[in-house]
Amino acid sequence: MNIVLIIPAGLKHSANALGAAMGWGPESYSVPLSSDGAEPPTHYGLNLAEASDVFLAMLAAAGNGEMPQELIDAGYPPQDFAAVMAGLIVRAGVPFDTALADAGLARGTA
Amino acid sequence: MPFGFGFGPGRAAQRRGASTPASIFGANLRVWFDNQDLSTMWQDVAMTTPAAVGQPVAMQRCKVNPATFYRSQATTAQRPILRQTAGGVYYLECDGVDDGLETPTIDFSNTDALSVFAGLRKLTAVGTTSPFMELSANVDSNRGFAIFAPSSGTQYMFKAIGGVTASTTSAGFAAPHTAVLTGLDKIGTDTCVLRVNGAQVGTAATDQGAGNFGNYPLYYFRRGGVGITFNGWDFGSFIVDRLASDTEMAAAETYLNRFVGAY
């Protein structure tokens, strides 16, 4: 099952840092989004084509305010974690563009 | 539609023949990503976990100079997924959102001629231009080439640039569509040819200027690793640093089609 994550542009840096601290790599949120696809982006998105059960469980726990141990060990700021979780839009099992439409967003064509 | 019964995408793997890109082109074969060889792929960039069907592919070694050439993706969400058809054919599934692989720089400055072969299935028209593979971050401004699937609408496009861009397109291939694509380009003779499923479908005689191709990364499935994306399947591809002869082209296209089952 895929999972779509969308973050407000102002939280992109913190969200990417969170992903990096979780071992997902440096630039997880790489798709610029806005209401009509035009610049400047108001949000950034990612599509994880195969989300593991471990990942989904972690995300569910994070949604309940439980900061994953990997982030604590990596020294990720708790206040950033709270901000990212508060701003994160999560859709599981739907196409990326469906998730965007539901959120009133579109991607550009550049 | 069931897969793997002679025709249709993902023909049965046991139909492979003896000819391979290496045996057809010898030392002129410069890049070959063989998705039917799972020993070339891993789930992590460190190459500790071998590839498995249903799992992301983070690293793939090129079968030419594998110690030097590879394509990889450091970010988990941007890795294509290894899939297998009912006929046993492996392919990389690209989500058309953020998936992409990238090589280190590969130096094509020794040649003004290239032959590019790719087996793919395009699923939808995402955006106006969907790069399956592109030499350099943007073929419009560098001495590279690109295959777009689609370029717009129902088209396929092959584009190359010496001093001036030459491109050729062919429409009428509505997604989903499975194809063996061949692009041929020679800057010095203003040759630019696109073939789809063993037939020539487009040419351009644009004056391409002079000089050779450049020394750039190859970007697969996403422009420059950050931009527009390809939505579909990659069965495998290879690049030759000269124009292929008619006999070589037929052999190369037949080799790919044994997996792809496009025609």
C-alpha cells in the first residue's frame, strides 16, 4: 500500500530533517505543490509506493504524539517533531493526485 | 489482460535468446541496465540487502563497468519498486510522482553518435513531458539526449542536442502502451531517428551543429532528479556510442522485445 505525505512549505526543512533522522534520505518531500500548480509552492509532497507495516505503525504512533526512539537517539528537536506532525497531511492507499485533489492542491509541470 | 503468454507486456522470461547487448555491440556498449539480472540490484545504497520483488530498488549496477557505473537513489520515497509479471519478467515500477534513479557522470565526449534502446510501458500522461531517461539535467541546454514517454498526449519523443536541438516525435500510442523504443542520433550528419517496436516512426534533419556529446549523469524517470517524472515500467535499457547498423538494431530490438513483449 502506498502512502502520500504532504507538508506545508514552511515545514519542509524540518520534515526533511525528520526523514533524514529516520534514515529515509535527505530530500523526502520533493514535489512542489500549490492550489493551481503555479509557483511558488505552498506545500511539498512525497509518495511512498510501498509503505511497510513498521512504517505505518510508526506513523500512527507519531500521530498520537509518540516520538520514535530513532529521532530521540538522533537528537531531533521535540518541538520540530510536534510542528511537523501538526502540519502533516497523510493519505494511505490512494493515488497521489487523489490525495492532492482532496487537499485542494496540484503539482506543477516543470 | 494476463501477462506472459507470448504477446503483451512482460512476455515470458524463458523466451530469451543468445544475443545480448554485449554480444551485439562489444566495446561500443557503454551503458546497460539489465532489469532481468537481479544480482545487479539492491534495496539499499550500501548494497547490503539484495533486491526483492515488491521492494524498492535503491542501487543498480550497470553491466558495463559495474565497478564504476551504477544508478541509485538515496531517498526512500523516491525509489522505484521491483515487480515481476506473471510471465516471470522483472521491471521497475515508477510512480510518476517522485521516483527516479541517477548515475554518476558518464563521459560521452568521445562520440557524436549514439544509439539508445529502451523497453518500457507508459501508464499515463503525467505533465507535458515525461522523461524515461535523459543525459544531463536538461537536454534542452546540455549536450545530451532524452527519451520521453510521453512527450505530450499519445506521443513518444527522442531528442538530442549537439549545438542545436533535434527532436522527433510520433503520436498514436495512447497510454497504457508498451514499447521497445530506439533513438539514433549523429550530430555530424544531422541524423535523429525514433523507432517504436521495430519500425521507424520519425526523423529530424535539423542542423545539429558540430562537436560531441557531453559528460553528464544519466537521469532515469525524473528530470534532473527533482523535476517532471515518468509514470510506468522499465524493463531495461542500453546505450551504444555509435550508430547501430540495421542488423544490429534488429538484434537489439529483438533482444528487448523478448522480455517486453510489445510486438
